[in-house]
Amino acid sequence: MKRIIYILVALAVLFGCHPNNPIEEKPTYSITGEIIDPDGSLARLLADMHVTATDKSSGMVYAGSVGTEDSRTCRYSLNDIPAGEYVLVFSSPYFETAEYSLDLKGNKTLDVTLSPIPLLSLGVKELYFAPRVKTLEFSITNLTTKPLSLSLAPDDIVRFLVKSIPGFTKTDGDRKWRCQLNAGETKSVSVVIMHDDHESLLEGSLDIEVDNIKQSSIRFVIETTSKDFYANLVGRITDVQGNPLKDIPVYCNCTDTIVLTDEDGRYSIDELPSFSMIYVIALSEYYNWKMSESKEYSPNEIEIDLTLEPCMNHLTLDRKEIDFGTGSISHAGQPVYFEINVTADTDEPILFNVQTKVVGGSVYPGLNYLANGVIQSSHKLWFQLSRSVGDVGDFQFTAILKTDCAGTYLIPVRFSNTE
């Protein structure tokens, strides 16, 4: 019996389980603090940030956690770490690696400020669009040795006003312009703003991002307004001998209106609304339809002259306008038809097509018409109006009958709808 007791005592001593000497667990501590980006980018701090503590004597590595308690601070914590001397390391693809030595004898609080790695070099801090300025350029350089996924993220003001950024793609529903920037590559960025209706100074910003993480920002100051881009369009319409042509209808895509030339064949349209490209069309019953080449819009006086060639044939219309009158939508009956009898002065076939233009809106949805065909001696053009598919109000259209060799004819179309 004594031998069994001696064995049990020996085992207790061997394994430290002597009832009067329980195992003493070593105390552990925590290291916590705030990680600070001098540029104030919380998203950049939270992106792939790693915090470790390495025991200098044993080489044991403890991993920390990084998170945020509110929308402004980035915090880290390492827990259950025994006392000892440690090397604390903060690493991220977007910051210089930071190391701190500390002797851990209790819970420790250590705030650190990291230095962002300069991934990009920008050629400008601000884009100032002075009056009559619509395009500005700046450069972006990739300072790293690897390709970067670059994106330009505008705020609401800049997104509304910027028309295009050549060299960048923007998919439907995407608020950002994107591109790949190779190692060491410098990209020239041309920003073109839209000529929209704003009459006061506007300010906005364009964030420069890598992998959707903000790196820097460019401030936008837009003093130019829509009227700074208005222009006066002038021109002269002549025949092949250079003689001025009077009362030639001239249509401009910028205004969707038609003006007539004077005795000298001149026309003018003042304060054209903002457009990127413009063109004019000369229309006449006795001269072939003629359209100018499209040209880039500029906020100056624009001059477009046209020379018209006489038509080989001519048409006679028994109606010069169509008035559907006034009718009620709520009591709309069958669609109303109007016909125009067209007579040609030749038996040769004449190709034609009909287009409609409306001032200040889109073509009325209830209006249908014969769009194209062939006139041979005589023909009937028809127009149909269904009031029940439209809106209440007064409507006015211009139907344009164009032919290949018998001139161009303007036919006003009007009607009123009531409840």
C-alpha cells in the first residue's frame, strides 16, 4: 500500500499537479490603437491591411484584426499576447511598411500614422473651366512596376457635366470611367464638359482610384455657362452661277426651326443652343435638296454657304397645309385621314420620302403618314391622326416631302386636343 502512495505522489510532482501547487497560467495582454492615413482615406486603410506582432525571442507571430467602429476611424487589435519584446508590423499594398518595437508588460495602446505609397503622379490639382472653355487636359503617370486598374470617379456635379473622357470606358449604369495603366505609362486625360443649362459657378471633384481605392482627387471649378457656348450661324444660298436665292427655307439641326433667306440669299440663326456638331439643310421646290457637311460646334460665329442645283422636274400639291382642327381625346372616334393629291410634270418615276419635324418636342405619337414611295404622273399622300393615343394641347409639325429630282416641299400639320 505504501508503494502505491509513493507512486501517486511521484506522478503528482512530475506533472505539477501537487494539490498545494496548481499550474500558473502566464498572463496575456492586448495591443490596440488607431491607424491613421494622413490623406484621410478610410477605404484605403481597410483595403488589405495586415497587422502582426512577432516575439523577438521565440519568433512566434501573432496576427491582429483591422476594422472600423465608425465612419471615420480605422482601428486594429491584437489579443491574448504573452509578455515579452515584440516587433509590431503594419503592411499594405497602399502604404509604406511600418515597424515598431515594444516591450509588452501590460495592455498597450499605440496609434500609428502610415505613409501612403505614391502609385500615381498627377499633372494637376484643379481643373478650372473659365468662360468659353469646354476642354481641359491633365496627365496621370503610373509610378509602379506593375499595371494598375485605374478609374475616375466623379461626384454628381462632375458626372452630370462631363460629356466624355477619351481613352476611358464607361459601361451602362457605371458611374466611373475606367482604363488600364501600364507600368511607367503616362496617360493624357482630356476632359470635355457638356454645354448644359447652368447659369452660376459650379464646383465638384473627380476622384482618382486604383483598384477602386481612392488615391487622390482633382477639384473642378466650372464658371462657364451654356450661353458661353452659344453661337450665331450665318450663311448664303446661291445657284450654280453664284446668284443669290431668295426665300429658300434653311433648317439647322441645333434649333429644329426653319428660316428663309433674304434678297441677298443670306440667312442667320442667332444664339444656337449648345451642340457638338452642326449642319444645315437648304430646302426648295425648284432646287435639289442640299445638306452641308457636319462640322464641329464652336462658340463663335459660324458661316455655312450652300450652292443649289436646279431640279429637273416639279410637283404640284393640291394642299399646302393640313389642319386636323380641334377634337376631344375622351370622345375620340375613328382616326381622321387627310389626303394630298400630288401631280408631277413628267411621267418618269420620282422617288420621294416624308419626314416630320416638330418645334419644342417629339413627333406626336398618334400621327401616321405615308413615309416613302414613287410618284409617277400622280400620287396620293395620306396623313392619319388618332387623338386617343396622345396628350392634351396644341401641336404643330412640319412635314417635309423630299424627292430625288423634283425639289423639297414643306407641309405644315397642326391640330388641338382637348379633354
